[in-house]
Amino acid sequence: MSRRRIAGSRGLITGASSGIGRELALQLAGQGASLLLTARRPDRLDAVVAEIRREGGQARAVRGDVTDPELREQLVHTIAKEWGGELDLLVNNAGVGALGPFASADPERLRQVMEVNFFAPAELIRSLLTSLRRGRRPLIVNIGSVLGHRAVPNKSEYCASKFALHGFSDALRAELAPAGIGVLLVSPSTTRTEFDEHVLERRAQGARSPFPASAAAVARQTVRAIRADRHEVILSPGGKLLVWLDRLCPPLVNRLVARFGQSP
């Protein structure tokens, strides 16, 4: 299949006020995409829109929480008003984490993480399927994690949410193929963002890569995967090694993770 054209595409990015979402917005707009951005923090979101417009790009903001059904309705309405109900690119980037042993966690922690990381993107996709079907070579991009391939201690809820997003993406890719809607699952490893500063709870340290990637680098690789029409990408060499080791020898990885996975 020919490479996907970003110039002239119409895209929605969640969690666009910082980190990977912000960098994706800047890079996609820089390549000619017209964007609708959403996030909870209005000042940060407006700053991204202003930066895109200063560079001659097209973007507008709809502020809100991705778990709120009213925001999803507003996004559908805005897409209908701005683009005639047509959407070419949906990037589900908003996410949240929590650190600490599952046994001592409040049950609400699990529900909050699953609500943001899995239910919100799934329901947003459901709300926008009609718009995506009307789009030009439409694509759904779900920002997962290498921890959606191999889980580690003290991030049980986060891992569960990313495993769920992984499985959902695989199933949806097959279901939506007859409609011409693509699904790309992007699995970064540790990334230098504000993510860890805004975890729901911190009762322990979680495993981290000693060589975190920048949000800009993750965005660049994601944009390349979009253009190349990939189905799934694991972005870091360490992440790829972990996934392949887990496939080849799960008992070995289980021992390594149990021994070393609880260190920062």
C-alpha cells in the first residue's frame, strides 16, 4: 500500500497539552494536518494551539476530560461543524498511571486507570466511527506501552489497561478492515514527560529504563509509522528485546522481572 499522506488530513489528538501528545500535535501540524486538540488543562492546551498557529499550522482546542461523555459529544459536534463530520486521524494518547503494590491499593485506583487508559479511548472510537468511515484513508492510533506486552511489578493497573488496549486494537483492526479504517498500536518505553509527576498514587518505585526517550523522538517514530501505514510498532531497542525475550523464554523473564523489576 502507498504511504499515507499527512498533509491535508484532519486529526483529533487527546492528551495534547504536554508530552507525547503535544509533540505529535506540533509535528503533524508541521506536516500539514489540520488538528482538533483536547486535554484537561486549558492554559497548556491553548499554548500548543498558539504555537501551531504561529508556525502557520491549523489547530483548535476543545478542553475537557476524555472520560466525560459530554466531551465526546462536543468533539463529535465540532468535527461535524468544522469538517462536515469527516475525520481522517484519531490519536488516543491521553493516559494516567499509578505506582504501588496491587494488594494495598484502593479499588478506585484500578477503576480510574482503566477509565482513562482503556474505556475512554474505546468509547471515543465508538463515538467517532461514523466520522472515521467518512474520512480519507482513516486511521486510529492508540498510544499503548511496552508494558502492554510484558507487565512489571508496582504498575499492575497500568499494565492491565495497556494490555487491554493492545488486545482491543488487534480485534478492532480486523473488525474495521472491511470499512477501510486502519488501527496502529504504538508501544513506547520510558519517555521523558510529565507522566510520572501526575500519577494517581505513588506507593512504590516502578521499573524505568536508564535511557528514556524524549517525547519528540517518540512522536517522530509515531509519525513515521503513520506515514508507512504500519499496524504496530515497539519503539525502543530495550522494549523490543524485552518483548522477544518474554516470547522466547517467559520463565527467565519472570525471574528477572521479579528480582529487578521493583527498582527505580
